[in-house]
Amino acid sequence: MKTEKKCKICHTAFTPEKRHPRQKICSKPECRRKSRIAALRKWRKLYPEYFKNRTDNVEKIRAWRKAHPDYYPKYREAHPELKKKTLKYVRAHRAKKRAFLQEKGFSLEAMVSKNKI
Ligand SMILES: [Zn+2]
């Protein structure tokens, strides 16, 4: 039984995984990435309205906020615990970002002072 197949992206021969005999793409990271991007493109073509509704909602929310400028300051005042929750989230996010940048040899503070973030 012939098990070798030709990758649909790089056109080189490969052996499908034992448990995925219908595999059409080889396991090279670049082929997998290209395949994933193509699948997403296909999906967006099938459902072009999916993200449109989302941006329409953003516009609706912005318009509503403009029409009700007092709502959020009052809401925050009524729910002081949310400030703590948000602050905790922001601090954790910044710590994660700082660690990532430090690993790459950058400094978050230097980037903030240069208005890069
Ligand atoms: Zn390939």
C-alpha cells in the first residue's frame, strides 16, 4: 500500500500521520501556516457578513456613548470594585508585556516614554 502523498502547498512528498490518513498538507510549520491562512480566507469568503456586524456594533456603541456621556462615569462611581479588577488586569498585562520585551532586549518604560506604545 502506497502511503506517500504530495503536499498541496510545497508539492514535496510526505507520509500522512497514522491517525490522519486523509492529511493533505505536510507537517512543515510554513505549510501548516499557509494552510491555516488559506482556510481562514475561505471561511471569510463564505461568511463575509460575520465581522461586518461586529464593526456595526462598535459604531452603535460609540453613538450610544456619545448620546449618554454621564452613564459610564456614574456606573464606575456605583461600582468601585471594577476599578480594582481593571487595575489588577492592567498590571498583570503590563508585567507579562515587560517580561516579553525584556526577553527580546527591549524596555517597556523606554518604549512608553518614546510613545511607541
Ligand atoms: Zn508542505
